[in-house]
Amino acid sequence: MHAAEMKSYFKGSELAQMSDGTYCIIRPLGLVKGGKGLRHHETLLTLNAKGFASKFIQVLRHVAELFQNRGVGKTPQARIARAHER
């Protein structure tokens, strides 16, 4: 993720302790109908080893996809053909 994407990704987020005792960074998504003030949320990052590892893998996959889409690491066909001619 680029810095600008990361900034917007965590915009409006807040730290919350979940019912199982773990801490998470969440983004509130609004009220739940009939929920008496309870809010629906999206968990952005769980603050434990498993949560950090999961987010790190997600970022690595995103970076790998960016490199693949840009053609980084690919050898153009013209260079391959020239290499076989030699």
C-alpha cells in the first residue's frame, strides 16, 4: 500500500477492545437496525501476532500483484528471441 492509500485506509478508525479481550483497530460503519445504538464495524487490524502476520501477507500479495501488473520481472519477447539467436 502506498502512503496515501494507507492514510485513507485508517481514516476514521478507532482502537477498540473486543469481547474476547483482544485489541483491534476498527472502522465504524454505522448503526445496526434495531441494535439500540450498537454499531457495525470492519476490523482493519487485530493487534496480536496472528493479526500482524495476516496484514503483512495481505500487503505482500498486493505488492506482488502491482509488480505483476506493471510487468516487473517479465522479460520482453524481443529480448528472449535475441538471446536464442546467439
